[in-house]
Amino acid sequence: MANKSPVLLPRMKKIMAELGENIKLARLRRKLSAQQVAERAGISRSTLNYIEKGYEGVSIGYYLNVLNVLGLEKDLLIIASDDELGRKIQDANLSTKDRAPKKK
């Protein structure tokens, strides 16, 4: 199976580019070279370059490896942790006629 990059809308491409830029800035703030981060993440420098440019064809696993090297891997857990829209949808589907469970 050939590797295919996902087709993204322009606004999604901007988000990916911003993510890549944030990763690059985090690396530079830590004064780590691209070679150091690539070696520690177990990837090539060209893959790191793609990540820092926000290329959508790079596996999320590689993004996570780089975040781990930078000590930012737990930031990935923030995604969708506060699902405000999902909670509103769920609340809208709750019936007010349902009773709370009986206390034991």
C-alpha cells in the first residue's frame, strides 16, 4: 500500500503549520539541534524537518516521539479533554422525566 497524505482543508493546513512551528520553537528554546532531537526520537532529520513544517503525511507516532524528547508528550492529552460541544449535545439529549438512581 502506497503512503498517501490526507487531504486537508486550508484551515487545517494552517493548524498543522502552527503545530510544526510550535514544536520547532520548543526545540530551539531548549537549545537542541535538529540532529539531537531526530536521534533521540529515532527519526531522520528530514522527518523532523517535515514535522517542524507541519507536514500532514508524518505519522502521529513520530510527532509524539518528538514531543517526548522535548518533554511535551502530555500536552497531547489536552486534546479533546474539555469537550464542551460534546457535553452540550449530551445534555440536550437528557430527558428531564428520568429520575435519579435511588440511594442505597
